[in-house]
Amino acid sequence: MDLDWGYRQPLEDISGTVAIVGIGETGYSKASGRSAREIGAEAAERAIADAGLVPTDIDGLTYSGTFADFSVAEFHEHFGTSHHIWSSPWGGGMAWAGTAPYLAAQAIASGAARHVLNVFPVAWATQRASMTGGPGEVHAAQSLKQNLEVPFGFFPQPVYFATIMRRHMIEFATTREQFAAVAVTLRRHANLNPSAVFHDKPLSVEEYLNAPMIADPLCLFDSCPISDGGAAYITTSVERARDLCHSAVVVQGVAEGYSGSGTHWAQQRAFTSTPQVFSAPDAFAMAGIGPSDVDVLTAYDPFTIVSLMQLEDMGFCAKGESGAFAESGALAFDTGSLPYNPHGGLLSHAYVLGIAHVVECVKQLRGTAAAQVQECEVAVYGGYTGHMASTLVLSKDR
Amino acid sequence: MAIARSTFPLPDVDDPLTAPFFAASAHDELAIPHCDVCEEFVWYPQRECPTCAGALEWKAVSGRATLFSWAVVERVFLPAFAEQVPYVTALVAIDEDPRVRLCTYLVEADATMLRADDRCEVIFRDLAFPTVPDATVRVPMFRVIQPDA
């Protein structure tokens, strides 16, 4: 395959040096009336308590510089603390939910921090009433999109991904029933998870096929909702992790890859691929594993087509075969060969931009997930943010 | 949407990076930036050739293209499009270099009859939105043509 459309970011080998020791989640919902800051504070509180730490133990903080709702100032104000906290704006959610442990590993190795909190809150459902936030706003502000895409109705994300979905159907004969398999599997998972926004809302293939189109061929159930909610996790050294209350979840591999055309999907040479092509192989190499060693995969799924492309690009099936792979039942948490987004994913759990995916990996490895995968030793997060993909390999402490 | 420009979602014809595109379109010409040294089109427009850092010249092209992908947009995402849905937004690959994909409207299209790689030709239309009174911008749209047309 032609591989000049993107590139990999070489990272140092941090395999086996750090572990995730605390996780915290808020409720997930439609518009909650809460601010992202409140949500972030609650997620942070719960992660700190889960790790058996106190706020003054947190001396490192990674957050999203793009959506800086809960950074160091908010941390101190919420907890009434004033100690020095090392921080980086290159954490939070999306692809960075997968690379934040790498930043933590570097800070821990250099002595800059000991317990690093990564937090990502979202209140887009609440903000929607005032027409702020949401995935489209950042894009509408870019001049090339304003001039060459938006005027032609090529906006926002559901339209971009409808054209990618169409092209996948053209190139690989992918069917609507195959996209339905992703949506229906994730809805089944959400129905086993009381915290999912779509809990108690079953979905059948027939309902999928009869659903209204958003941008044909992309229908209502190919797209995730807009949600409120947030989560956080704490990374520390493996040695320190073994002193804390939970069994440690060890970071075995991290990698990131980029598309050369950025978020200009229309111009991405490999139109039906994600930069996981450049990321997943590096993360698996760092971890010393292959795709067949993965017991559970959580991957960024704003649209069903993104699920399918990442399955291919991460090497879980050949390019173009993800539709048949999904339709075969491979993604079911209990009977599938590759349990996928057992919490329900962005599509049916909540659109909190990947942070809950990483938390789900930790729960699966602890054995405390709502839809628990049996004998789960290796969990992988596939992050995706348009121009960037990340891969995080986690395992039980050995 | 926090977009300050009052003519949004019409294009900003004064933006230096894309102004020549709309200037050409104003007299029914489709033009794409080209590096004469590397003999390559560069799309989207950039300030200089990404390969040799040389100057880019806007070059007129035939307006013939093939249909790469498309979506029939039913949902209203911006108030400006409320009266326009459903519409067909498309990516067309120009004959001179199929790596150049234009985001455009397919007009006069029966969405159920569209096929990948359908032959298309440019047709210039005045773009207007009800939310932007008294303003139009002439832009390239496309329509499907018969293979031997």
C-alpha cells in the first residue's frame, strides 16, 4: 500500500515503566445543565479516591489545551490546594487520551511528577442550547474549510464521514447491513451497561435499516450522540502502583500517527484509511505483541465507518474486510473473537471523546466492567482525532 | 457558530489563499494552483509549493472530472442550509490530476442514479444563502454527463 499520505511519530520505549492506578467517571447523559469544569472536578475527585490518594499527591496534570476546562488553576480552586503541579496541555481526550500516559511516563522518569492525573470533561450537550462547542465549531473556524468546503455543503463531520462511508462501500462493497452490525453490537453492549446514555434503548438491524438518513449513506445510527460527561485516570510508576490499593494496569505500548492532509479529509490520499496505519504497528511493537494477542479493543467510534476503518488499519482484519468481520459477530464482548467497545462506545455509551474508552480498558483488566470480557489480559485503545491516531496497549501486571 | 464574518457561509473571496479561485470562477473559469517547476497541482492552495518552496501559479483546467464520492445531505446543520436540503455534496477528481478533489455541489442530479467514477463537468452558478441577504458568489458546481458527451 502507498504509505506517503501520513507519518509515524517515533516515541521512546516506555513499556512496563508506568501504570494506571486510579479511574474516575461522572454520570453520562444528554444535557445535564452542568459545566465542563464541574464535570472535570468530579471525575478528578473520583479518580483520586479510586487510587487511594489525596489531592496533594497529584503533582502532574495532563489536559486538553483545545478545551481547557479543567487545568491546574481549576484543580487548585476545586481542591483548595496550592502545591506545585507539573502540567501539559497535550492530554485529555480524543487521540490524546491514548498518549497522555506517555507524557506521564516522561514526567515521572525525569522526576517532574509522581502521580499524573489525566482528565477530560465534556458538556457539549448542555452547551448546544447556546450553539457553542460541539465538533463542528473548531472546523468552521478554519479558513480553507470556510472557503472551499462549508459553502459547498461539505460540513460538518457527519457529512465528511458520509462521503468516506460511501467510498468504502464503492471500493470494498461494504453493505449497510455491515455498518448496522457495528451499531447494533455496540447498542447491545450499552444495554448491559447502566451508565450508558443508550441503556434500555435496544436497537435491531431492521430499525437501523429504516432509520432516517442524516447524510445518505450515513443514517441516524451511524452517528454518535452529543453528550455530557467526563472521566479521569492517574498514571504513576509501576513500583509506586504496586503500593496502591488496586492491581496495577501496566502501560505496555504507546504510539501516534498522523495524516499529511490534517483534518482536510477531502484531500486525504488514502481516503478510506485512518492514521492508525502509522500508529498501531509501533504500539504493538513496543508492547511486543500482535493484533491476535489483544483481548479487548476500545477504539474511537464517532461513526460506524470510523470503527470499520480502524479495525482494518490496526491490523485486526485485512483492508476492505472489516464489514464482513463485523457482520460475522467478531465484535461481541462475549462470543466474538475481538470484543470491541464493551461499554457501548461513542455510538451507544456516550460521546465523551475517548476518555471513557481508556477507563473501560482499565476496568476490563481489573475485571470490573459491566460487560466483562473473560480472561482479559491485554486491552488496547485506538484513539482518533482526524489528523491523528494513537494506540495505547495496557495489560494486567505480571 | 462563533464565526464573526457576516457573509458566512458564503466563501470569503478576499482571503489571499483562495481569492484567485473565486476570481477565476467569477468569469466562469476553473483554476487550480500549479507548480511549474515540479509540474504538479497543489490542492488545497498553499502559500508556496510544498515540494520545492517555489511560487505557485493558478492554472486554468478543463472542468472535466470524475465523481469520487458524494453524500445526500438531509439534516440541517447550519440555518443557512434550511431551505436547501436535501442536496448532493460531492468530491470530484479533476481530469488533469485526480489527486485534486474539489468539494462541490452536484446539480441536476438524480441521487439514486449516481455511480462512482461518473463523468462530470463544471457548471458555474451564483451561490446564495437566505441568511446572507443581497450577496452572491459565483462558484463551480458540477453535473453528471454521459461518457461520450
